[in-house]
Amino acid sequence: MEFIEPLVRHFLGIFFLMIGLQFAGRSIGLSQRMHFSYINYGERGSGPWWHRHTFNVFRALILGICLVRIFADIDGWLGVFGPLYYWPVLLAGILLLIASFTVVNYLQAYMHEDWRSGIDPRKDQRKLLTSGPFGRSRNPLFLAVMAGQLGFFLALPSVFSLVCLVAGVLVITRQAREEEKALAAKFGEDYERYRVRVPRWL
């Protein structure tokens, strides 16, 4: 525990910082090259708009707290669950975070030019993906993100990370329903046949 605990503290701070930089760098690069934003918030006050802002608030809180924990002991403020705060649980959390990160990157690469964050309102030529991982789940990317949220809870078992997990799952499941409505409107019968054939999650 003397080795694993500080390793996990540093890992979490660096991990979430690098995720933020990667996502920002990729989004900016795509926007500059393609001349439109791949990040879509939706209409102000709409469900997707609230989902995005809620997710951003929690993402900023997670990053800030994980960075502060590298330099200061604030676990007393986070409500750490003592019975879970042991190295096998923390290590399992790290491994799940790494697995989630790998799968998210794989899925975004698999989607290639069809990848968006949020609901893109433009009338473009994107295809309905129904093969590969999308032939087993209609929302594999969201599943991977939720697995990462569970990994964060295990790597920092606390009231704070539990609230993040519950809020994240609620936001993602609500956003999945909104995105499926948009896909049904865009692809019509093709999407209905896909919806009947492939489960929303697993």
C-alpha cells in the first residue's frame, strides 16, 4: 500500500490532465482542418445542452481534485470509503481506467469521420454504423465511458467519486436516448431495423 497509494494519486492527476489535453487538442485540430466543430452542445436549455454542461462541470471537478491530491491530503473532505481503500481495489480502478481509455480511442478511430461529440444538426453524409462493435451494442462508446467512471470510483473510493459515478451514468443514459431520437429522425427505417436487431447497451 505504501507504494501503490502514492502511485494511484499521481496516476489519477496525470491521467485526467492528459485526457483533457488530448480531447481539446483533437477537437481543435479537427475544427481547424474541417471548418466545423465536432463538439455539439445543442440548443441552449435543451436536454443535450444540460447534459454537456453537467458533464463538463464534473470533468473539471475531477481533474482539479485529482491534481490537488498530488500535493495535499484532502481525502478527509472527499469522504473516502476506508473498507475499499486498499491496493487491490485501487489497482483494479487504474486498470479499468486504462482499459476504458483504450476502448474509447479504438471506438473513436473506428467511427473515423462519423465521430461526433453530441448531436450534430448539420445535414451531411454521415453513415449509420451497424457493424463491428456497433453490431453488438448501439452505444459502445458510452459503455466504455461508464466503465471508466466505475474505474475512477475504484481508484478513489469515496463519496465524491460515487456522486460522480451516479451523475455520470444518469447523464450518459439520458444523452443516449436523445442521440437515438436524432439518429431515428436522420436514418428512418434503417435505424429502426438496427434498433430492433441490436440492444442499446449489451
